[in-house]
Amino acid sequence: MTRHEASPYATVMDDSQLTGRPIVLAGAGPYGGDLEIPEPLVTGGKKWSDVDRDICMHAEQFPTKKWWIAFSVALTFLGVLVFSLILLFYSGMGILGINSPVGWGSFIINFVFWIGIGHAGTLISAVLFLFRQQWRTGINRAAEAMTLFAVACAGIFPIIHLGRAWFAYWLVPYPNARGPLWINFNSPLAWDIFAISTYGLVSAAFWYVGLLPDLATVRDRATHPWRKAIYNAMSFGWTGSHRAWRHYESAYMILAGLATPLVFSVHTIVSFDFATSVMPGWHTTIFPPYFVIGAIFSGFAMVITLMTFMRGYFGMKNYVTLNHMESMAKILMLTGMLVGFAYSTEFFMAWYSGSEWEGFVFKNRAFGPYGWAYFIMFTCNAIVPQIFWWKKMRRHTWVLFVVSILVNVGMWFERYVIVVTSLHRDYLPSSWGMYSLTRWDFAILFGSFGLFFTLFLLFVRFLPVVAISEVKGVMDPKVARSAPTDTVAAVAAHQEA
Amino acid sequence: MPGAAAGKPVPNPSLAWHFLRAGWAARLALEPGTPAFEAAWNEVLRSGSFQGPAPAAPPARALAPAALALLAAIPAAPAGLELQLYPHLALHDGQHGNNAWLHEFPDPITRISWGGALSIAPRRFDEMKLANGDLVEVDAGHGKLVAPAYRHAGMHYDQVALPLGLGRTACGDIGGGVGPNAFALRLLAGGRPLSAGLPVTIRKVAGSEALAFAQGSDVIDREARPLVPVTTLSAYEANQKSGTEQQAGGPSAWPEHPYPNARWAMAIDLSKCNGCGKCVIGCQAENNVPVVGRRGIIDGREMSWMRIDRYYDAPKKDGRWDADVWDGPLPVVEEPQVLFEPMLCQHCENAPCETVCPFVATMHSEDGLNQQIYNRCVGTRYCANNCPFKVRRFNFWEYGKAQESALFRALEPRIKRNAELNTRGLMQMKNNPEVTVRNRGVMEKCSFCIQRIREARAEATRDGKSKVHFPDGAVVPACMEACPTGAITFGDVNAPGSKVAALAAHPRAMKLLEAINVKPSISYLTKVRNDKA
């Protein structure tokens, strides 16, 4: 028995009517079992044609005042980023806070932070797709876009953190006339190049393939011939034939299969930057799973942040319902507990290893001069998400929003703690030192948010922010099949005229 | 300036030209315009140097009994706090105050560079609730001075001390206004300056000033971190290896380097090292190490390839020290045991820096050097992070060259200051033509004076001598050359009968951080303390 046959939810108009619990009909299921009818994924009694209009609308009309305000703020921060980078390239790494014991600072922290954010998109689109989690359809497009833009933000940091960034291309191993200059395959930084570029490319391909039918929808709705032509080219001349759908579905499945291992491999390799070193506090085998979980954790937090805006300002409440938010809150709580478990395991191993160096680094982390950062990290990541034990909190928009922001603050500080506290007091007490961010570190950190939001707002402006074809697939046909009332009225009015 | 034929001065309208010539006329004791003067003047210009007559020997000084009478003028030792003024170790009275190397040289004990501070006994310091750098007013009655405070291990409770030679007002771009001028506190007693035992009072005043420390923690707990080999004479007599105990490392996954020919290595005898730091300056002069200035030291960007770590040895105690031992608790710093350890690139056999560089900019040579290739370095700084000895130095700025943009110089005044420090005055002439001047964005570190090694090799080729092994003394790096006590020995450890091989095999030898299996090329020889009366 499929869910659609007996949906009692045709009249659910918005998410205030959702409960987050299925209706249980005792004994009505197969073989005399209970029948659970989940709540609908799309509310508001939407028809299929409503979906086209609601979602394509933002790409079709002149942007709202709110969009312009948001875009100009984002663009200002992007300008700050560009100016800071000009200064950085002109005068050198000296403008930053890094120094002799702490050779990596905010740039590597930001890099790991953004790469982590990028994980949720692929997880939602690929892993949840393979696990047939239908609630992913409302959020996967935006989450994948977030992944791409986060990877773009992350991608600039390993380049700009180089002392001579203009030679960054030396890291690409291709036959060349510079000696030939070859790279050192022993170095985790060389592995990073492959990991990140693969991830970026596969995510982009996956995202774009998913976009094809929706681009065709935008094309079909377009009235201006140029607009039609551009979106037609972007959708590769999508016809919507059965053959096209057949190929599309298998391509999507294959790409999901390819992207899934990348969710785990990228951050594993990023963690090798630290784990393969000899620095106490970095040299730990727990890093790969710990980094992957942290990445999913922070990525889901960012999705919640963005979805709060999408629901609030883009009228997406019928497609990204409170049930979606609650599902994400559950993942946030689970990954938050796993992260907390990783923190505790690290401490246990530091003690259990009996290594003086290791033990000192962890004591210093929690109780040394950067204890405040550890406190922020532990509170935001391991304690704050515990609020989601309460269903009411999982379904409270503001609580979700605040927690999602705090989690990302906490995850930024997690990287701060890992990078800074391990370096600032290492083997020789004589070389110990302190690290702090300069105004240019802050400018570039906030500037990277400017880049992220500029890209995201352009995405919202020009592309369908929800996967139209996929959402249609999870709607109740009994509700969605009939023509929308306003269209019936419009057609009638047209015929009368 | 154009040269002139003897007897025919070039007509020059410049006032400065005449002034300069008049000055040299006085120095050469010749009349300007005479052929003798022109010949001598041209010779000075040509050679670029001038050797004046040897100074006359000072007249023999007889004991002046009258001087003894002056002792009466010296005030009696005060009962309270006494101030001692001591010459700065590098600058002395300050006459070379415009030399950036001397300012950058960290005091061997306080480890302060670019300025000085009032040394206060740790107990008094803690009682006054001071922090390093808090401003303190020193009142000697006849003069007052505000100086930053420094918690100086081993100071007597009733003593404070301040270095002389700082705070010059008219000195030049580099040294002007650096540090407090302690001459203001000197007492003239009976026409004689008095610099010691001055009765003073001190009080905390508002404000603080960052001190340019060239070192992190002062203390070493050798139970936890056996990084300096130290023992006592009686322990040494019982066991020659005493003091070199450390945590053992595991097996190595890396293949060993073969070293078919020479293998360069160093041995540093800590019993001989007195921490004077001449090796540091010698290295800086030889290897074109830039000056980073006070702000550079505070920012933690010292460039010195060599440093002398100064530790206060935490005394043995029952059980373990808590983590706060690193902050210098009173039991450690009131009667400190000072250890000096020259620290430079250890040229590890399993160098952690070599494996992590994605650009292969640092690699192992077949004669055992850990080489840094500047034009291949792109500046990931991963090598420096992974260096357990933190001896790698990154060029955060373009030190050797002035940058022009007024906007960026206004945004970052350090750009202007770096150019001043490295290109003005004496510093224009500091560069060794045998050594590359590194540009910004690249990593650098001790090269074991590779230019001298390669020169010795070229010489051996020229003279038809062995290029496989080099005798002792064929290569002397700058630090070894500068060391007045002969604590540093450098040579080819594979050469039969070489001194460094004997020292590396000596029971006193310890290679650091065996726990992580880096296998340094530098052996530290135990400092043996005499515990017998």
C-alpha cells in the first residue's frame, strides 16, 4: 500500500498544522499490522502547476527590496575580501596574525570550516537519495548549491595562504618545462589538491545534472526569446521524453553513487593534513572520522540557517516545512553527540597513550591560555544541540536558527582549537608563542562570507531553488493532479475575454 | 664623487663637498688643495678605507691614593631596594645604538630584544601583582624613570636592575628612542658616575608596554621533556651517560639514507657554551638574515637561524610538576639553574619538514644536509609547523626592499619600518655576496653554511684533493667560527678520525627527541655541573 492511497492530509495548509508524527491506523496495514501514514512533504494543498510557479517565480520577477539589501551587504563584504587580498598579495603574509610557532592561522581554519560546510549538500543529495529519504527533495537543491559555494570559498584559502600564491599552479602535476618541477606525493597538501578538485567537480556535475529538468521548466515558462534560448542551452535541450528521463534517472543514480564516497574521503584527506604530522594534538588516528562527522554537523547547521531564510523571505514554507527542519535538527543532535564523543575520546587517548607531549597538549587545550576557545567549542557543539531532545525545540524556528548559528560558531572554534592550540605550545618550551587574528584576518574571514552569500543570492535569483521535478514526485497525486483553482479561474477569464 | 688629478681639484660648487674635504684635511693633517692632500684623498676614495696612525699608548697609571678618598663620597649601602645599572650585553653604553643587529640580539638571560626592562625579583614582582611589561616608576631621588617591569629569575629580593645604553634620542633611524635611558638614574658622586647600589623606590604606574621576548616559556621540566642533557659531576663519574636519558622512539617506516661520501654533522658541548650569543650574530652576518625589529619580535617573526634557548631547570621533586611549571613558579625561579642550549636546524635524518612540503622545496642531500630551495618554495609553512624544533623561519614581509605604495604603507606602517631596518645606515652594507637574499613568502633556515661547504668542495676540486671526505677544519660554519669557547664542532662525521664523529659517539652525546625518531645530525654534549665543593 503506498502512502498516496489514503492520505488524510489534503487539507493541510501550512506547517502550523503539521505535528511531526504520522497517523497510525491500528490493524489497517498489510498482514494486519498498523498502517502509518506520514504527514505530507508539501503543504498548502499545492498542485503540480503551483510548484512551477512558486519556485520559478523568484527567478522570473525583478528582485525584491529584501534581495537587493541582502545582495548589497554581501557584495560589500566581497569587496572587503578583494581589497584585503590585494593588500595581502602586495605586502605579504605579515599583515596576518600567523607567526613562528603558529604557522597556520585563520586561513587554514577558514579552509577547513568551509570545506566542512560543503559536506552537508552532498550528504543530503547523494547519501539521503540512496537511502530514499524523501524529505531531502525540499532542501537538496539549495544544499547542493551551498556545497558548491562553500567549496568555492574553501578553495581560495589554500591558495591565498601561500607565501607566493602566484606560484600555486606548481602544485598541479603536469609535464612542464620548469625542471620539470614535480610535486611531492608524500605531502598531504598534494593529496588535498586532488581531494578538493575532485569533490568540487563531482559536486558541480551532480548539482547541474539535477538542475537539468528544472532548467527546462524555467525555459518552458519563459516568455522572452533570449531567456528561452539561454535556459534551453543550459538545460541541454531537455525534451522531457521518457528516454530523457530514463537516462537522467540512471545518470543521477550513478553520480549519487560516485559522490557518496567523496562525502567521506574529502574531509578524511583534509584531516590528514594534521594527522600525518608529528605535532602532538594533530598526530591522532581519530581525525578522519572526527573531521567527517564535524563536517556533516556544521554543514547541516548551515543548511538550517539558509533554510530559515528561504522559509522566511522566499515563501518556501510549503516546500521546506517544519517537518524538514525537525529532521535536520535530529541529524544535528546526533552528529553533535558524535562530535562530543570524539572530543572525549581525544582526551581519553591523550591520557591512555601515556605520552607526555600528547597529554600536555590536551591539558593545555582545555585549561591553557586558549581554554576560552575550547569552552566555546565544547559548549556550542556538544552541549547546545542537546536542546533538540525536546520536540518543541526541534520545531521552533528561532531556536533552530540560533542553534544553527551557534553550531557554526562552535565548529569554527573547533578548527581554531585544533590548529592554534596544537601549534602554539609544541615540543620545545622555548619556541612557544601565542596567536591572535589581525583586522585583516577578520576582514578575509567575513569577506569569505561575502563571497558565499553573493554566490548564494545570485543562485536564488537565477535558478530554481527547490528541485521542482523531485518535489513533484513526492507530492500526493490526489491533491496535486487537479488544476489549481486560480489557474482555472484565469483560463476562464481568458476565454471570456 | 668625481676623482681629481693630483694638484688639480675639480671645481665643485657643493658646500658639502668642501665641508667633507675640510674634515678629511683635518684627519689627514694636510692642507686642502696641496698635491699631498689630493694624493692621500684620492687613495682614501679608491681603497674605501683609511688607516690612521696607531693611537699613542696611554701613559702608565700610577695608583692615586687620592682616589681612595673618593670612596667616602659613595653613599653607604642602603637598607631598602637597590638599583644596579649594567651595560647592555650587545650595545654596551649605546655607542653602536644605530646597529639593528645589536638591538635585535636578545639578552642571553632576559631574552629581551629591542629595549630593556627593569629586572625585579620574582617574589617582589608577584607581590606587586605585576605582569611582564607593566610600567613601573623607578625613583632614585635625583632622577625618575618609567620602565617596563620584568620578572627576573634569581634576582635578590632587594635588588632591581636596568640596562644602560638604551633610550638614545639622537642616534639614527634604527636605534633612536628604543628602550628606557637608564643613564638618567646614574648618580654623580664626587665627580664620578655611580651605577651600582643606588637606593631607589619603585611603584607601579598605569599602562604597560609589550616586551620583545625572543623566547616562549622560560622553564624546562626535564622529567617531562628531556630536551637538554645536564648532569652533575658525581653522577657523571658514576655513569658517563647520565643526563642523556630520554623517551625511546619506535621503529621507523622510512628507508635509511645511505650517505656514501661525506656526511656533515655538528656537536655542541653544553659544558662549554656560556650563552653569549656570538654565534647568533655570526650567523646573521654570514647568512644575510634580515632584521625584523621590535614589532617583528613581538609578532613572533624572528628570522634568526640560530638562537640560544635559555631555560631555568625545574628542580627535581617528589611526584610531578603541575602544568603551571611552565609559567615559572617561585620554587623554580628564585634560585634558578640556568641552561643554555644553542638551537638551530638539526638537519634530521628523518626530517618531518621534508615529507610534508608539496613542492619538494626542502629535501635531503646525499651529504646529510636538509636543504631549503628558496626559488622552489611557495610558502605553505607546513614544514615550519611540522618542525619539532621550530627553527624554520618564514619571510612574512619583503625585508630587503622598500615598498612604495603610500596607501599600503599607511595601512601597515610595518612595511616602512622593515625597509628602514634593513636598508638604512650600516645595514646597506650587511649582505654577504655568497648568500642569496630571500624574498618574501619563502621559508629559510640554517643551511650549515652550505656556501662554505660548497667552497671547500670547489677548493678540493681545484687542488685535486679528496671530495669524498673532508678533514677537520675544511669547513667552519659561521657559528663555530664565532664561538669564543669552542663549544661548537662541525665536520664530516664519515671522515675517518674526524673530531665530530668522536664527539657524536661520546657517551655525553645526546640527539634530541628520540621519542619521535627524527634522528638529528646535531649531538648535544651533556652539561656537567660541578656539585663538589
